Amino acid sequence: MTVTPLSDAQITPFYLTSGAENVALIRGRIASVGQPATTILQRNAYPPAIAKMLAEALALTACLASTLKYDGIFTLQAKGDALVRTLFADMTSDGDLRGYAAFDADAQNSDDAVASVPSNVPQLMGSGHIAFTVDEGATGGRYQGIVDLKGATLSDAATAWFANSEQLDTLVLAASHQQGQQWQATAIMLQRIAAEGGENSSAANVELSDDAWHTAKTLMESTRFDELVDPHLSPERLIFRLFNSMEPHVAPAREVRDKCRCSPQRVENMLGQLDPADVQDLANAAGYVEIICEFCKTERQFHIDKIETAPAPR
Ligand SMILES: [Zn+2]
């Protein structure tokens, strides 16, 4: 039985065509993750501007993770030297999304206006870098791309990463907005499908592809912030609203959920790999080490006598 995901907890793949020939020329994705972003952000007391930036990072991560070809994990990790020191989000190919932000305590008192635009990277993160990691485990290997935090938004950084690492033209756009307790967090990605080999590479088809890319890019760049974060506009309706002239074909949506991958065993393994003297320092008077997961805020206690230490490296 297929369960239809909630419209604000899904990734919707789509294709854009040339119309006349009905050839898929551009592949796209919309990640709409307001629902998981809401519960992830509720666990932390982030200042509004930082919550907004993390919501954008979650949407971007879900969108980029949807390009994983095999089972694996996609990670976005940014390091800055301003209010936000670390911004981290990852998602598995099954749709388990999580993230957190580490920030300077001064940020608590900052009165950043949370404008209706994507987060201001220079202001919140200063200078630094952002790393995108694709880890496809046993089947696909691991690769990482790092770009400087030069652009104005996280989407600019993601677009720059694609420009550095992929042969394919790619455009990414993300936005987030809080209304009451609910977050809307959306990212759209367009990628040109290579017209390589065979009949697709004829001059006429290349021209068709050039035209389609130019049109799609213009349509995406005309997207308004309020369209991206409109809770009443489902991803499918947004696709048709934006790209109607390119005869969009929408594929079945995939669910995204707020789910951490931590477990008592994983935390214990981590403790077991530390220097026993350091673990001793972490323990309270009764001999318990208390560990709180950065992502899901689950608290766990381990007694130092029961932590199995890893065998010494040979
Ligand atoms: Zn956790």
C-alpha cells in the first residue's frame, strides 16, 4: 500500500519538456519539509533568524539528498565565524531528516529582523565554508565538495557547489517562513538533462535544450518568496503555477520525516572510543555520563563501569 505523504513533508520530482516534442529536457525537485522542520526546530530555543536559516538548510538538504542514486546519506555542513558557527543537516535516502545549528551566545540578544527573504549568509555566518557530502555507503562511495560562503544565501552556495562539481547546469532556490508555530520550508532544484549521444545530441535538440533551460531558469528566478512558503500551495500546484508553459510531468512524491539516527548503542560505541580518563571527567559523582543528542535532544545515561571500551589500536 502506498501512503500519500503530507504536502509539507515530501519531495516531489518533476520533469519539464519542450512541449511540442514532449522530450524531458529538465529534471526538477521540490522539497517541502515544513512539517519535519517544525518539530525539529521546536526542540531547540533558536533565535528566530537562526531557526529560519536552519529551516532553509533542512529544505535544501532534503532537495539535494533526493539526487542520491543509491542508499545513503546526504550531508550539508557549514562553518562560519559570525553568529552561526555550525549549521548541519543530513538526510538518508529513506527520507529521515535531521539538523542543528550551533551559535554564538551573543546571537540570543541579537535583534535581527527576520525579513521575508532567504537568510542573509554574510550577516549570520560571516566568512567560512559549506561542505556537501554524498555518502552512498557500500554501493556508491563517498564524495565531498566544499565551497566558500561567498553568496548571499545558502541556495547560492548550493548552486556554486553544483557549478564546481557537476557537468550539468543546476539551479537551486530555498526559502523558509514561520507562521504561528508552523514552519514552511521549501527548496526547488532544476537540472538540465544532458543531451548526450544518440538522437538527443543533434543540433536541433541542443537548441531545444538551450531554449528550455533559459526559459526554466527565467521562470524559476521569477518565483516569489511568498509562493515558496505559501502553506495553501501544494508542491504539485506550485510546479504547475511556475512551469505551466513547459508541460510539467510530476512523479509520485516521497515522504520526508523528522527522524534521528542516534541509538543507545551508537552513543555507547562513541564513548567507548574515547580516552577512559576523558569519560571519567564526563561522569557525575554517581558514575553516570549523561549524553544529549545534538539533533533530537534525547537524553541518555551510561554508567562508566558499563561502557565497553574499544580495543586499543594495533
Ligand atoms: Zn538523536
